[in-house]
Amino acid sequence: KLMNELSNTEDLEFVPLSELLDYIQPGNYIVRSTDYSDEYKCPVLTAGLTFILGYTNEEDNHYMASKDNPVIIFDDFTTSNHWVEFEFKVKSSAMKMLVPKNKDINFKYVYYCMKNIKYVPQEHSRQWIQTYSNFEIPMPLPDVQKRIVETLDAFTELEAELEAEL
């Protein structure tokens, strides 16, 4: 609805995710031990619903995501995905770590578009290369992308506050 209000949808360009995002294989960042503890500092992530499996004391090979260098972790079998802005390790190689191909891309906008792709894999196979990266998303003008991200970020923050209150 917001995109329709802010841009001329007839002039929208649709771009495949493969033209916007690169992927990193997680092999270098896989945790060796499942001896997790809340006393440790580095979260171990999965792209599934659990998201943070626990915390490890392994000090090497962390993926150094941050607010200035975010990443999308993408479950290659279920297509579940999460926005990550903090240092982490991963549980398995069954994911991709997605990064923008170009720093001019509104990466968070692409993430929100991915959250709206209605696709359920029908077979247990690697989804990013075969299918998901071929999905096209609308690319309105940069100022429209920015407004959409600001609006969705505000809703996400409000939702988190409401969940915390509950």
C-alpha cells in the first residue's frame, strides 16, 4: 500500500534478487562445539525459527556483522531468513549469508521485500541458487525505498516493545 502511495507502480522496475545480493558460504563460521552457555558472549545462529541457538566461547572465525555491515542469514532449505547486525557464528552449512552486491542498494529494503515473498519449498533442496535468487522484487526510487524501510522499522520496533510488555 505504501509503495502504491509513494510511487508510480506502472514505472516500477522489477529486479531479481540475484542482481542485488551476493552470498557467502558459512563454512568458515561454523561452531565446532555445541557446548553452549549463556555465560559465553558469541551467539550461534540458525536461519530457522529458533534464530539464536545459544552462545559459544569459541574465539576464532566469527562473522563480524554490525549496524554498518549487516547480513541476512538465509536457510537454504526452508528459505527462512533473519536480519543480523551483530557478531556471530553459525550452526551449520545449510544457510547462505546474503550481502549487497553494491553499497548503493538499500539492503534493508531488499530484506523487507524478501519477507514478503510467499514461497514454500516443495522439496528438500538448496533453494537460493535454484529458485529463490530468481524472484524479482519491485525497486522504486531510493527515497521511496527509504520511506518504506523507515515505516517498517518503526512497526518492527513497536511490535518488539509490545511483545516485551506482554
